[in-house]
Amino acid sequence: MANTYIDTLTAGLWKRIPPFRLVLGLCPALAVTMSAENGLGMGLATAFVVTLSNGAISALRNVIPSKVRIAAYIVIIATLVSIVEILMKAFFFQLSQQLGIYIPLIVVNCIVLGRAEGFAAKNPPLLSMIDGFSIGIGYALSLTLVGSLREIFGAGTWFGIAVLPASFEPMTFLVSAPGAFVTLGILLAVQNLFSRWRGEKFIQG
Amino acid sequence: MDLFYLAISATFVNNILLAQYLGNCPFLGVSKKLETALGMAVAVVFVTVMAAIFTWAVFTFVLVPYNLEFLQTLSFILIIASLVQLVEIIIKKQSRMLYNALGVYLPLITTNCAVMGVALLVAKKEYNFLEMLVFSSTSAVGYGLALILFAGIRERLVISAVPKSLQGTSIALITAGIMALAFIGFQGMA
């Protein structure tokens, strides 16, 4: 039994890490990762929502009629997202301004609904919350990684601190829109290469 | 004239897909074939405009007068979800042909962040009715344009030799990046 919990907890960090293994939730992964800080903030906000929504949905899974389940899930998720939005405006105003409309858009992030439908609807609350937490943290790590790469090579800074010598010419391409697609595409390719080298089966479709 | 600039900017310069990164999941999902991309593009244009009109009305006439802006997220997603259901039912009853063409794409659109994104942008920028209409329709057309162009490229990608690790989503993302680079070229226009 304890094994299931540990397996679930670690699955989100490598076996199912979004958005690389689980190709869901690409929009925020592309849009807000101009800097490491934005990526981390967005990732943590999503982690909060997916943990609690998984818990709530799993607790209610026997009450919600299956015909209206998607609508019910969306209402639960939207409520949680509104809470995050208000909390962020109160405590991290600057970050919430930078993330802009992408905070309310967590509602339509496929990861949240995907985990609700794929995991929370079939498993008990505690296990579902662990799954949500692990997927959420995995997502936060991925977004921070993408944000770090784009910020370091695109602006020469990391979390706002200069890390590369002044002689380094920042590749502005990476912080602009096309750079996001290319960075993520290359990271996916590296991940595929690593999986093939380890002889793992492809999970990603 | 301002409306004209707004239209050009929404379609090309601030293309909702390639510059604002909204609606990427269906973008990568349905762009494997030109035919499905076309169906999706039409469905997105239709739903986005409808959703923008309804959410705009609710936002201006209900949420703002009663100081309920914090309910924005919740009400918008509910409007969009029920609207999509309603459209599906009406189309099914009224036009079999249209239903066969769009039916499969409609449920997918609920979780398309482009629809919700346009609604949120309209509310954030406080557009009036006419501006909202122009902005939402041209944004959606821009989305459809990018989707159809990309599907065309992807159809050719299948028959070209791509390194094994880059196959699938990876090369699709890099291609989208190059396309986004091309769209940056429109920046001088508006």
C-alpha cells in the first residue's frame, strides 16, 4: 500500500512529467516562460489548483452523476482558480500582473482536467491529492527549466541576477515568441533521445 | 480606420496562436491532416465569436454594475461550456451537414484556451461592442489561418526524413517556432 503512494508521488517527477511525457498544458509552458521566476510562479499556481481539485473531485466522485461530470469538474476547478487569482493579486501583485490572463486560463489547462478525469475519478482522495501534487510539482519544475534556459541564454540572467559575463551577447530570439516553441521542441527531442538511450518505451504520443 | 488596424493586428501581428500562445493543445492535436484542421478552424471561428458576444454581454451588464468582477473566471467558463453544448444541440437538430462537419470538434473547443483567452482579453481591454466583434472574429480567423497553414506543412513533414528523436511533437513545435518567426515579419504593419 505504501508503495502505491510512493509510486504515485514520484510518477509526476519523471514517468509522467508534464509537459514532456504527458504532452498537456503547452500553452502556459510556452507563454509565461520568458523568465525562470514566471515559470516557477505559474507552475506553483497550477500545482496548487491540481492538488486541491484532484482531492475535491475524488471526494465527490461517487456523488457526481457521470453524465454531468465534466461540467461539475469545471465548476470545482474554476472556483479554485478564482481563489488562486485573488490570492496572487493580494500577495504577489507584480507576478500576477506579468502572468496576466494566463492565471484565469489555468481553468482550461488540460493537465488539471486530464488528471481529474484520468486519476481522481477512479482513486481515493488522499492518493489523488498526492498524484495532483506530484504532477503539479513536476510541471513547476519543467516550467522553471524552460524559463531558466530562455532567461539565461535570452537575457543573460537567472531569476533576475546576471549569471553570464557582459561579453555574452544575449540571444533575444529565445525570449520572443518563436523561441518558446523552439526551446520546448528541442527539450522534447533531448528527452526522447535520453529515453531511447535508456531503452525506455515511448509514452509520449 | 482604428477598427481596421485592430483587425490587422489581431489577425497577423498579435496572432492568437503564434504570438500569444493560446490554443496550442488542439493546434498540435488536429493539425496532422488538412481536412481536420479546416473543420476545427471553422468551428473555432464560430464558437469564439459567439462566446465573445455572450461573455461581453454578461461582463458589461451583470458583472461590472454589481461589482462581481471576481466571478469572471467562473462565469466565463460556464458560459463557454454551456454555449458549446447548446450550439452542438442546435446544429444537430437544424443542419445535419454542418453537424457532420463540425460535430467532433465542438466538445474539444470547451478546453481550447483560445476561446476563453479572447473572452478574457476583450474584458481586460474594455472593448465596446463593435471593437469586441471585430477583435474576436479577426483573432479567430488568425487562429484558423495559422492552423490551416501549419497543417499543410505537417502533411509534408510526414514524408520527409526527420531524425528519430525529433519525430512527432518535437519537430512540430520547432516548425511552429519557425512559422511564428515568419509571423513576426508582420510586426511592421501595425
